[in-house]
Amino acid sequence: QKEVEQDPGPLSVPEGAIVSLNCTYSNSAFQYFMWYRQYSRKGPELLMYTYSSGNKEDGRFTAQVDKSSKYISLFIRDSQPSDSATYLCAMSYYTGNQFYFGTGTSLTVIP
Amino acid sequence: NAGVTQTPKFQVLKTGQSMTLQCAQDMNHNSMYWYRQDPGMGLRLIYYSASEGTTDKGEVPNGYNVSRLNKREFSLRLESAAPSQTSVYFCASTTRGGAAGANVLTFGAGSRLTVL
């Protein structure tokens, strides 16, 4: 079983829709939960991260962590065509050199 | 503040040629990493350096060597390039967490390598 599982999609939604992206994980010791956005032919850009559990909001983006279910989510409200990208989840421990990535979900927002 | 800078952005090599990918970060991060990204394979760790003077193998180290030149710079060398090394290479860095700050990675823009 992989440490982090992420549905690869592709996911296609109309502009203005609410998008939900999800990852599950198996290691309860993870403390940092990251979401990266990767545009085509670009590097992964850190969108937001959460430490331990709870929610974090940044503009149209909300990250949620449910440690009891080992499940994290990224919600995008009022989605825009500029949100079209691949979204990667990643996890790490409080300290150390191990990072665990999902394979990414490809999102297309149709105008 | 440039973050993580990689050079070159694009490179075409012939089988058997050698080359070095350069990476520099200006965030005073302790740890640096080299990943490769291939379609359907996700990000795979090649080598990492937990701190200046140390390097360790990742998931796919064969055919590569690395040098942590100083705290800022971490290079990846292909001694004899093979077509299987055609990929996009990303350098990344982090504080390594704990009291040093959030244990999250910052990536460079990538180096696209084609081996013919």
C-alpha cells in the first residue's frame, strides 16, 4: 500500500464550480500536509500547507485535514480557468527528510 | 528573493554524454533534494542532502551523482547519459522542520532533459 493515495482524475468542471480534491494516507505520524499546484511545464508551487489537524483558508482555497480518517482535502471555491493545473498533495513529519507525494489530480476549469 | 534556481532549463544530450544540473537556493534552507518527474510516475527522489557535507540516496539514484557544494548549492551529475534519463528534473529545499521552521518543500522551475 502506498503511503499517499490520490485520485489522478482528470477532473473537469465548469467555471464557478466548487472543486474538491482529496488524498488519503496511511501513516498517522505525518504532521505537515501540503498542497502544490503545478501548471503544465512548470515546477510545483506550494499553494498552502497545514500543520497537524484542522482547516486553513486562503482566499478561494481551503485545506482540511481529518487525522482520524487519514484524509485531507483541498476545496476551491468559484473556480476559474486559471485554476486549471495538476494538484499534488504531499505529507511529511514534524522534522526530517522524508516527503510523500500523491501522484497528482489533473483539473480543468471550463469557461 | 529568488527561492530555488535551476540551470539549465532545457538540455538535449546524446547517449553517453555527461552533464551537470545546477541548483541554488537563497532561503538559508538546510536540506536540498533532486527529484525526477515522469508521466504516470509522479515525483521520484533521486538524491538528497540533509545538510552541508552530507548526501544520501533516494528511490532512483542509479546513473546519478550529486555534490552539496555549500549550504546554497546542490548539483546533480549524469556521468553517461542514457535515454531512460529523459525526464524533468526538479530541485527542492526545506528547513527540515522542527525549530528551524515548517517542514515543507520549495521547488525550482525544473530542468527538462532529453537524451537521444
